[in-house]
Amino acid sequence: MGFLELDLVLGKWVEEHIHSMDENGIKALDHVLDLENPDLWKWLTAQEQPPEAVEINPVFTALHDKVVNNLNSHSASETRAMPGQHG
């Protein structure tokens, strides 16, 4: 379901950023980590719109950008539907 990927993305991101985070950053991270995995994965991969409280969370925003960039750079071009075609 993508939760292994979620754990990998979260773990790597936390390793890269935890040392430079202030108290507010840690609280924002805690909030993201408390979210349900299925919901968080859908929101991070833009399958569903997150609630505003999640959307404005700076940790979520950073993770979302990272996930979207990873998906865009790693998805094989042949698996993407061309504009005007259905996948």
C-alpha cells in the first residue's frame, strides 16, 4: 500500500532535518507522525486534498514537495498517461 515507501521517505527526511529543527518544527513533525498512514500517504502523493491543518504544516509541506519530486523523477515515462489519454 505504499507504507514501506512512506516509512523510508519519513525516516530519511527526519534524519536530514531533525538536527536543524526548532521546537515548533518538532511539534509539526509530531503532528505529521501522529496522522494515519493511509491518509498521510494519500495526501503526500496528492491523491487526496489534506485538511487545512495538515496542509499548512511546514513539515507536511516539505515532505509533500519531496514525495512529489521523487514520484516525478522516478516514475518511468511509459507508465505515465500522455496528455489526452487515459491511463
